Amino acid sequence: MPHHEDHTRVVFLSLLLAGMAFALSQTVVSPALPEIQREFGATPTSAAWILTGYLLAAAVATPIVGKLGDLFGRGRVLTAVLVAFAVGSAVCALAPSLGVLISGRVIQGIGGGIFPLAFGIIRETFPAERVATAIGGISATFGIGGGVGLVIAGLIVEALDASWLFWLGLMALPAAFAIHRYVPQEELRKDSRVDWLGAALLSVALASLLYGLSRANAWGWGDERTLGLILGGLAVAAFWVWVETKVHQPLVDMRVLRRRPVFMTNVTAVLIGFSMFASFLLIPQLAQTPESTGYGFGASVTGAGLLMLPSTLIMLVAGPWAGRLAIRANSRLPLVLGAGIGAVAFGFYAVAHTEVWEIAVGGVLLGIGIGFSFSAMANLVVESVPREEVGVATGINTIMRSLGGALGAQLVATLLTTQTIGDTPIPAESAFTEAFVVAAVAAGLAMLAALMIPVIRPPRAQPVTAPAPA
């Protein structure tokens, strides 16, 4: 048997692999969506469910799986989640029809619980002095995987075929084995109960909100279907909050979410998610805009992904840097810095986006901003809640980021489709400029929200005094 320290390293690498598998699956499909649509002879609306089904399933699964981990052991639940994710990946890769492919994506969405479970495992099993850095490293994989997915999607489709995009999900299997083998088994809580009513209400609220946001650009923001889904989701969410205050063992303890550090971190998560997903949409589309426009690069899908590479690479180190900074100072500082640097990055893009080096410089700033922000948000939530609430609280924070991302992507898409060059579908340069400004404002508001989070400092050890002489 290896030494305990070796166990910690193996667990950390396994959690990195698990996080990367989920993050990759979020974005790797997007650039290949037209190819998949042609392969199955699908309409754009039906093909969009490849992304929408995954998004909805992940949103529903994330807090519920996090809570199951809190109740029944995070190692056990994470192992099951990773196996389910791998099964969903295989279903997608072997799918004979679009319906089966969408079903596989829904199964993959269960992987939304990977991150809250990983944070709980780190808090429970890692030495205290390494928790912040380890959470920073895991958090960074969310952004890294998203960027890598955009980079490699074109390469895989051109060299192989679209089904290979889904076989990447099998990397979850070795992670599942290592988690099962090396994460210490937690004792089950004898009085454990799952608040299934709360889980059902939260699922309905999230599914309604996210689906409404995801269809807003296609239907129109004033369409009765859009408004019905969004307002209906908000109404169910309000009812869910009331129900949770009346249940003996609620899915989410509202007293925990009302704590100022947790509440303001969730507000920040919405704004950070807004700006990050805006960048995932803006930069590849700008890169693929024809050179004849005077500002585009005329890049292929692969070339557009490569322009995201500086941002992706810098995230590899930004997350752990943020963790070290949190140890030396506090977890709020890297969040404030990350949101501020993100605002600077988008402000830079608003005035400088016509040269490759400008995209690269902005990407480096964006990578630092996202890496710092993701790491700090996870650490702030973990530090602010009891151990038995870590999974569900970090799951809610992840959902807030996804809600912000859905809103950001749709608003940016609206800007790009309403301001075009003549009668063509090509966005005007002013549309990109305005979208970058909107993303910069969101990141700036995130920085202000982060400044409202109380500073949490670890208690200092009290000096030992000698007993008074008798």
C-alpha cells in the first residue's frame, strides 16, 4: 500500500481527470454541432437539444448529487456519477439516431455533480494547508476544459469523426476506479433523508429558467413562451425557498444560503458565468468572421479554437496561484482580482480585437481572471458552510454560474444577430464591440459584489502560556 501522501496525490489527479472530462463535454460539441446535424439529417432546433438537454440535466443533477454526497459519502456517490457519465458518453458515441444521442447527453449531464463532490472530498481528506490550492486546481479545470474543448473539436472532427468527441468521456472510468480505491469511506448518517419534494421543485425551477434562457434568442425575449418559462421558473423557485424553510431535513438549508459570504459569492458567480460564457461565444465567432470585413480573421473551427489557447494555458497555473494567495491572505482577494482582471480583459477586447496578438494578450488576461475567480468562489463557499452542507452549497454556486452563462450567451447572441453587415448574417464590428463592453460591465459588477463579501481569516493559534506557580 502506498503512503497516505501518495493517496492524496492520486486522489487529486483523479479529481482533475474527472473535472476535465465533464468540462470538455460542455464545449467540445458546440463547434461540431453543424457536422452532427448534417450526419443525422436534423433541423437546427432539434440539434440544439444536444446542448440544451445536457445543460438542463447538469443543472438538475448538480445540487441533488451534491446533497447525496453530503448524506451518503462523497467517494461512493462520485464513483457512481463517473460511471454514469462514462455510460452516457458511450451511448452518445454509438448513437444510431439523434434521439439516442440526446438521451446520452442527458445521462452525461449527471456529471454536473462532479465538482461539488470533488470539493467535499478535498475538504475532508486533504491536509488543511493544501485545501485552498487543491480546490483552486480543480476549479481551474472548469475553464481549462471549456477552452480545450473549443481547441480540439475541429481537430477531432477533421481527422476522425464526430463520434470521437464523445469517446473522450471514457476518461472518467480510470478516475472512478481511483476514487473508489483511494478515497476513505465516510460513515453514513443514520438519520439521513433526501428531501425529494425539494429536489423536484428545484429541478422544475432550474429546468424552466434555463430552457427559457436558452430559447430566448430563437423565440424573442418578449415572446410569451420565453416569459412564461422564465417567470414560471422564478415563481417555482420562490415556492421552493418557502418549502425548504418548512422541511425538517431540507435539500438546502436556507440559513446557509442567506449567509452573506455565500449569498454574495453566488451573486458573483452569476456575473462571472455571464462574462465567461460570453467569451466562449464571442472570440471563436470573431475569429471565424471573414477577413473581407476588415476585422475578422477568416479562421477555421480549429483555428478559432487555437486563438483560445493562451487563455486556456494560463488557467493551468492561475487556479493554483489563487489558492496560494488565499492561504497567504484570504479567499476574497483572488476573487476581487480575478473579476477586475476579467473586466480589464473585456475592456481591452472592446478597443483592440483586429490583430492576433491583441486576441492573445486579452486571452492571457481573461485566463488569469477566470482562473482566479473560479478558484476563489469555490474556496469561499467551502470556508463558509458546515462540512455537511459543502456538496449542496458548492452545487448551488455552480448552478448560479451556469444561469449566468446561459443569460450571457443569449444576450451576446442577440447583439450579434441584431447588428449585421447589410443583408448578410455576418455581425457588424460594432456588435462585437458592444458585446465586449457588456461582458466588461458584468465582470466589473462581479468585482463590486466580491468586495461586499466579508473577509474570512483562519483563526490564529493562541500562544501557550506556562501555568502560574502554586
